[in-house]
Amino acid sequence: MSGDGKELDLEEAYAVETPDDNRDLYGRWASTYESGFATRHAYVYHERVATTFAGAAGPDDDPVLDIGCGTGLVGEALRALGGWTIDGLDLSPEMLDEARRKTAGDGSPVYHDLHVADLTAPLGHDDDTWGAIVSAGTFTHGHVGPDAFDELYRIARTGALFVVGINPDHFEGQGYAGRFAADADAGRITAPDYHHVPTYSLGDHVDRLSVLAVFRTT
């Protein structure tokens, strides 16, 4: 709960400006994120990311890194569709505590490993570590911008599959299309395919479609 007794919601998430703001917000939101916000708005973003990944993935797209994994909804949806090894990364230790509790249908943990990390700073991970990178809800207002992809390309293997969701206003305002086009021209990635998917199936934002950028490193 927030300090005034109201449940945290989308407007407060969009209002954050710094990594410290994010840590505070999601630390307070972690225990009620799924039972409150995600349930109330019929959040479906994670399912769309997971099904898009499953439709594009091959045998070499493993292990998978779920960036900004939060409470683990994307990882849970992925494990319901396939037997990938999934690691998670998030700024909030409290959110990761929730993700750590997630189990797959066979009773095993959804996530193989979980990392506290700030995507707006250099990452403490080796080059060429992951075979795929997925994300829902991380590239949005007050959170992470396109500059983060320099580090994501570094920690991904050559040929790694990216399925990354981006808020539509953030996508336009922060110049993601131009960034990805330049990266493709420079031979860093394949030309992206863009999918427009619902984030919620109820509430004021039901008609707003998020952008899924799907491409591979080269």
C-alpha cells in the first residue's frame, strides 16, 4: 500500500523518474502487484510476450533472460509453454522475492537464477551469456530507455532472440524505431518485426497496444 492508504496503480508507476524512485515504488508494490493491479486490470501483456517468444524460438534460444522480471509473470507464462531455462533480472529485491516463489507445472522453480540489477547502468554479467532476452513492462515511462540495449546486446549471444515489449508512447517519444533501424544498418541486429499487442483486457488503458520488437543479434 502507498503512504496514503491507496493501492499503488499505473499512474504512480508512470510518475517515477529515477532508479531510487523505482526501488521504492516496486518495493512497496511487490506483495500486492498481482492480486491487486494485475488482476484488476486483467493484465495480459506477459502472456503476449510469452506466446510471441514461443512462436519464434528455436533450440538454441536458451537460456532466456527475463529483464525487469518483476514478480515473475513472464517467466511463469513461458514455462507453461516450454522447458526453457529462465533467469530473471530486476531492480527490486522485493519483486524478485515474489518471483523466487513461482513454480512451474512440474514443481520446479520457474527461475533458474535471479539477479538484482539496474538496467540504466552497466551490468555485471559476462559477454555472450544468454540465448534470448524477453521483457514486458520495463521499457516505459520513468523506467528504462533505448540506451539499455548496448548492454543487452553485449550479454546476449550472437543470434540471440529478443522479444521486448515497449510502451507505445515511450516507443515513439524515445526513438526506438530509429535506434533499432540504426542497429540493423550497423549489423548489430536483424531488422525488427513489430507486433502490437494488448497490455490489459479491462480498464481505462484497454485500447492501448504495446509494441513488441522481435529481432536477433548478429
